[in-house]
Amino acid sequence: MNRRLVIKVLGAIMLIEALAMIPALIIGVVHRDPNDAVSLLFSALILAVIGLPLWLLSKPQDKNMRAKEGFVIVALAWLLLSAFGALPFVLSGMIPNYIDALFESVSGFTTTGATVVVHFDNLPHGVMFWRAFTHWIGGMGVLVFMLALLPQMTGRTSHLVRAESPGPSMSKIVPKMGDSAKILYLIYTALTMLEFISLIIAGMSVYDAAIHSLSTAGTGGFSTYGESIGAFHSVAIEIIVTVFMILYGVNFALYYHVLIGDLRTVRKSEELKWYLGIYVFSVIAITIFITPMYGSVATGLRYSSFEVASIVSTTGFGVVDFNTWPQAAKGLIIVLMFLGSCAGSTAGGMKTIRIALLCKLGLREVRRTFQPRKVQVVRFEGKGVEEAQLSQISIFFFVYVALILIGMFLISLENKFDVQSNFSAALTCVSNVGPAFGAIASDFAGYGPFAKCVLSILMLAGRLEMFPILVLFHPAIWRKG
């Protein structure tokens, strides 16, 4: 383990988090809330005081990053981000209990959107902006952001991106990883600004538009209102947010192909077809299920199109309470929580590419029962998929389900809520969705410290796709060499 390299990168991450608090600090000053501004200033100073020496004094002789260092850096970086990102919530008094604040911070950075906030009146503007900004930072990945700023800081950086990127493959769109990171963040920023402007035109205030565009971009779902997007009672706002939730669920590499005029690659994307197909099918099905509730197909379509986009993109915004929907509609919502969107997007879940490949792998095994001698290759995007990758996806599926079930059991030990609530809590945290069913439909404040810690670990494991967090518990990872 190259410990000096790990420490140096972690120092850089802490400095980046300190800088990231400055916009929220400015908003706190503008709104003339001294406590708000001071809490953000103190949090940034604490990060700077700790991070700067780590960055300056750690001088690794070997800057070549191996897979071991890459996975450890990603896991520890996200733990540090969450731990220090909770400070503004505590210092401002918005969430006085540190465990609750840590849960909120983890939920923000992992773009889950589960919250312990119960009352949304008179909350500090700066800290609320920080809360939404954590979604934006975590959506594309803080280490990807670091590579965009400091592409030459370490020798080989592909391991960082591989460990942090959502999906079974990296979104390396040009030969240099640092250049890829810059392009991805430029696209990310451009889409965020486009939604921000669109929401202002649709009638949102500048502050609300900023909060909700940041939350949509990270597919997180933190809002300034307890009723979420439903608080605005605006069809125009719902349509804008729906469109952008769908867009953020698409692999960002495809946007690069659009920009360079390579539309053929976009049209041939099998994952995109699966993703849009799942969305359209789910909207039609849920519209049929809920139309009798609302007495109008148009109203049913309005609510189903928004909620399906929110769940399948794992954003978690809401306009209605889907807990009141028929059982068939709620069952499909649970399935969508599990599925998620495309690899290389800001969304959570299993990812469409894995679901598609698991389906194809299952069909191949069925065909083998009556054609055992025929060589059958699983194909995706017009190419044969290696058996090693299929094996990795199968293992990922097993670990994913196992974490949900283990998490459900552990939080059930508190004996606070029923099995449905605990299952949906574990599922929504691992999938980084946010909303849940049953007694925790609106917030997670009712859970105790132990359950919140377990759910925080589940959120981190889900965002980092299991293995960076799990490798921290392997003794071999900490040995020298």
C-alpha cells in the first residue's frame, strides 16, 4: 500500500470539499443569516486546516496508482466527504445530532435523497444549498471532479474512475482520463444550467431553481419543501423536471457522441433502448393502474410519467404520494427502484446494462437445456460479452441482493417498523433512490442511531457499487507492498 499517495489524494479531496462550501457560504451571507454563514465558514476552515498539511507534507516517491490504492482512496474519500460534510448541519443547528447529520450528508453525497428532516420551515438558506450541492458533487463523482482539476496529480488514474464510476465499464471518451473528466463535467454543468434557466422561466425563484436543478442533476431529490415538486402545483415545472430526470439517467458518454455528431452510436445504443423501453412500459402500466383513482387518463399520465422518471432515474422527487396507489403500481415501483438507469449516468440502482445482460444470460441458460452442444454467446451492443464480465455481473447481483437483505435484517433489530418499511428502506438506500414505503414514506427520522449508521453504509456501498467499501474490510488491502 502506497500510504503517502493515499494521504496526499485524501488531502486534496478535503481541500476540494472546503472550496465546494464557498457558494453555500456566499448564499448564507447574502441572506444575512450569521449562524448559517459561520457554520459553513467554520466547516470549510476545519477541512482546510486538516487537508492542507496532508496535501503539502505528504510527498510520495512513487506516484503510480495501482488498483489497491484506487479502491482505498475512493472508499476513504467518500467516508471523509460524508463525515466532514455533516458539520454544517450540526454547527448551524439544522440537524443538531451528529449521527442524523451524517445520515443526511451520506444521503446527499450518494445522491440518495433519504432525509431525517421533518419540518422544512425557516431552514438556513446556505446550509440548504450545501445540502443540494452535495448531490451535484456526488452525482458525477468527486474524484472525477478532482481529475478534471488536477489531471497530473498522480501517475495512473484509471483505477480511481473505475472504482467511483457507476456501471460495469468506465466512461472514458477520449484517450486521456483527465480530458474525459473535463468533458463529462462540462456536459454535466451545461445540463444543470439549462435546467436552472428552464425552471426560472417556468416560474421558480432563482434560489428554488438552483436547489432543484442541482438535486436533479445528481439524481438525488433533496428539495426545499416537504411536498417536493408537488409544492409548486405546476405542470410546466413537472414536465421540465421529468425531462431532465430522464436525461440524467442516460450514459453521459452518449451526449459526447451527440456533440461530435456521432448520432449513429446513439441510435445503436442497446442500453439506451432498454432504458427508454422500461420507462415507456412502466408509464403506460402505472397510468392504467392509477387512472381509476384520479378519474382522468391525463391526470394518471401526468403523475405516472413524473413518478416513474423519478424512481427509474433514482432521483426521488415527488408530486403525489405513491403509497396510496394500488398494489400493482406499488409493486412496479419497487421493481423500478431495483433496476435504476444507465451505466455512466448519475443514477443509482443495478443499472440497465446489468439487467439486460442478466436477462440474456438467463435466456442462454434456458436454451442450453435443449441445445447443450451449441456454442451460445451473449451479445450486447453488437459485440460478444466475455464470460468473465458475465461472471462479474452475476456476482454483483448476488452481493447487491445480499446487502439489501442483510441491511433489512440489521435495521429490524431496532424493532421500530414493520418488515415492509425495513425492506423498502434497505432497498432505497442500496439503490440510492430515496423514497420508501410504509412508516418511513416521508422521512427516516424514526430510526435509531444504529439503523441510521447501517443505512448510511448501505448508501455508500450502493453509490460506490459495493466493492470499494467492502475491500476496506479485507486485511490484505492494508499490507505494505
